[in-house]
Amino acid sequence: MAEIRGKPIRPVSYATLTCCLAGKQYTIEFLRFCKKATLQFCLIKPIMAVLTLFLMVIGKYEDGNWSLDQGYIYVTFVYNISISLALYGLFLFYTATKDILHPYKPVLKFLTVKSVIFLSFWQGKKKNEIQYKLLFHL
């Protein structure tokens, strides 16, 4: 990534949540952050799945139950933070490399990856809510 090393980070704006990066340059540490932010989801997902199973066994997890004494709200919160961080890492990586990757037209591919991550989470949540309503509220 020698092509971007040392260049100032752009765009810097509140709309892209890069306002805190004003005056900073692209470095190898910046690219590592993008990588770690994206890949942390691959670690968090199985941990949260095991935690969800454990909470189900002890009776503290019920899909769609937003009560503070149940684990659903906390698991959902952690998933949301993890997914948001992964998507932000992907976004920062894209903004850093969009000029280099321009000949390959990566925007559609980038949006596809982002939408798969985002929509797969909410699809599972919606499916579980519908199943719960059909099973217990008829």
C-alpha cells in the first residue's frame, strides 16, 4: 500500500464520521485498524453464538424479549456494535483505496459485502421474531 502511505486522509467530514481523522495520514497502522475492525466480527460472531446457547440453557435468553433481565438485548447490542465497527472499517478502507481501485469499479462489490453483513444480522432477528409470534401468540 505504498501508493497511499503518507497521504492525508480524505474526505474529512461529519457525514462520513471521519471528522476526527483531520490532519492525519494513511499509515500501515491505519490499514491494520481497518483490517482488525472488519475481522473482529469473525471472532465476535461465534463467541456470541456460544453465549446465546449458554443463556438459552439457563433460561436467560428468549428471542425478541427486550427485557433487561434477559440476554437478548445485550446480545443484540454487542452484535450491533460489532457489525457497525466492521462496516466502518470497510468504509475507511474503501475511502483509503478508492482512487487505486477505481479502474476495477469496486463500489458495487463493496456495497454488496456491506449489505450481506448488515442484512444477514437483521434477517435472523426478524425471522426469530416471526417464529416466536407464530408459535406463542396464536
